[in-house]
Amino acid sequence: MPEQTTGAAKLCPKCGCELEYADCWNICDEGYFDGYEEDPLWYGPGDMYACDVCEGTGYLPYCPSYEMRGEDD
């Protein structure tokens, strides 16, 4: 998975290690969807809305320490 970093490193609230980032799995375009492509009857050209999964960031943080141990949460 490609890693992305933004500004200062964020830490895992459970173990304190540095979080890594993976692309959003919801197939959004950098965190947004083009409403007009989804439904041209309800959206106009250029109407964008944020992805519900990544909240408009385009990536999801994850803790590599928990992923290696196979723990969920």
C-alpha cells in the first residue's frame, strides 16, 4: 500500500507508534465524488461531495503495530 504523510506525524492512541496511511478503499477521487457523474438529475456539473469513508482526505490512517499482531479496533 502506498504511504502518504501530511505534516506532523500522528500517533496511534492505543500503542503510541506512528500511524501510516493507505489510499481510501471507497474508490473516491482524492476524497471526493463528482455528484454529476453519480446522478446528473440531482447534481450539477462540478458539484462535489466528500467521501463518507475517508471524510474527504483520500486516505485512511492505520496502525502497523496492530495490523501485524492481527488485532482489530
